[in-house]
Amino acid sequence: MKTSLNFLAVLLLTSAFSFGQDISKKIDSIIKDNYQKNPNVGISVGFIQNNEEFFTSFGKLNKEGQIDIDKNSLFEIASITKILTSNLIAQAAIEHKLNLDNYIDIYLPKQYVLAKNLKNKIKISDLASHQSGLPDIDFGKLIELNPQQPVSNVTEKTLTDIINNCMELKDYGKYRYSTIGYTLLGQILEKVYGKSYDVIIREKIIIPLKMTQTLTEDFNVKNRTTGYNPEGGAQEFFKWNVTAAAGLIKSNSADMIIYLKAVLNKETNVGKAALITEKIFYKDEKREMGLGTNMMTDEKNTIYMKSGDSMGQSSIICYDRTKNWGIIILLNQRNSKMRQDLLNKIYDTILK
């Protein structure tokens, strides 16, 4: 009987390994096919299921060079930074540094003076689920001023003017994507911890998880990809300054798989915080939102995801806690349709 049980255990392990290999081959085939059709777009993909890791990459670090993109190549993850920020907010809630249902008034830096009818209205969770109703930074104008570094013109005064001159929350309680909301969350973190956002994210996520190739302010490294706009023009990596919490992070598929592994592990601080970010804080006929996290649910699956776009790169992260898998897709061109189409094809044909 013992021999039979041992045989069964080996058989199940072998079957799981074979199944994982099959998924990896299928993902690799989809990514390779996409690259062959779009040879000017470099791509790096990481996948994890039940702690089994798989990586595939195609293309060069830049169009002029001969160095291949791999799992260690540096990309802008842009707004995927927001789910790291929301994880930090959830960690702060676990540590009783703040309460997600508290109003932001007591946490804002002193330069912000909310209009009387806005006081005790906006909760921390409203900022994190994009339903605060606050006006946002005008990226269209910023791009006109400086297409390479749009956020360079956003200062503390810019933010103060936007918040202090806001007299009405026109769409409070309705979803509207907000960069300024996550900028404020970064400043709230700085106030409750008494440290800069850069230090906080290093101490709470990057260093504990040993994400040694994930960078913030200093990203002049040899394995950095060159980003390209939709027309093929080269784009600089963003320098996010005061808006750091909305898009600061530069990383690669290897480190983002480390992050996903922590998210899927309920015993880690990141995993415990992720469970909070996965709670539904907003819902309408089109979407469900956690804290910085988009949710998609059908009769069999619930997946959590977040996309990111800079002027020259696109990315998306997605995971299924129940089925214990996660994926990161990084492109060296701003191409939101391609990254979404790739995720949809992988999910619909393999993971669903």
C-alpha cells in the first residue's frame, strides 16, 4: 500500500510538471508568434504557477544594438506602480498606521486646504479605488510642454493649486482613473511613516523580497531597454518626482515574478496586504475595483490585474489566487492594445 501511495505521489508530481511545461510552451508560442508579426516591439514575459517559474523574451534592448532582451532587462512598469502603492497602503492599515475608511483630511500635508464642502468626504479607500471625484493632472497639456518628460512640470505647487482650488467633487463615488489620487496616497504614506516614498517602498517591498533589479530614481543601467512611442520614436524613461507613487518603478520580468510569488503567498506581508487590496471597493456595470486592482470575474474565475503605460512602454500584470498563477508582460513600445490582446489570448486559450 505504501509503495502504491508513493507511486501515486510521483505520478501526480510528474503530471503537474508536464502540465506546467505544456502551459509554458503554449505561452512561448503565442509570444513568439506576436514578435514575428511585430519584430520592432521587444517583449519580456514572466509566468508563475504553483511556484514554477517560466520566462520568455524576444527582441533587442534597442533597435540599434545587438543585445537580446531577457528576463533581467529593465522596463518601465509605469502605472503598475499603483498596485505597489496600494499594497503599501494596505500594509500601513495592517500596522494601524491608518484606516482605509478614514477621511484623508488628517493625513494630507499641511499645504493642502480642502474646501469646506469637501471636508470629511473623501476616504483613503476612495483615492485608492479611483472614485474620489478630485480633478486630475492634465497629461495632454503636460505632453505638449515636454513630450519626453511630461511630469517634469508637475510640482508641489501644481498639486496644491489643483486640490485647494477644487470646490466640488463632480463625480464623487464614480470611477475615474486618477494620477493625483495616487500621488496623494504617496504623500499620505510619507506622513504616516515619516519617510520618503522611495525609502518606504524599498523597506516594505523591494528589499524584503530581494527584488535587486527593481529601481526607482537611479536607473542608468546597461540592461535598460529603450522605449518607443507608437510612431517608433525613442522615448526617455520617466522621472516621476512628486508623482512617484503613481508610476515611479522600473523593473523586469524576473523581479515582478518575485513580487507575484509574494502576492500569492498569504503568509508574506505583501501577500497579507494583497488580500486587502483584492476586496471590492467599487462596483458598477462595467467594472469591479479593489485598491488599485481591477477585477474580472466569471462563473469559474476571478483574476486581478493592472496595466501600465509610459510614453514609450506598455505592461500588464495579472494573477489568479485560486488557481495560483500570475503573469507579467512587458513591451518596449507604448502599445496598450498589443499587451491587452496578448493577455486575452493567453488567458482565453490557456489559463481560463
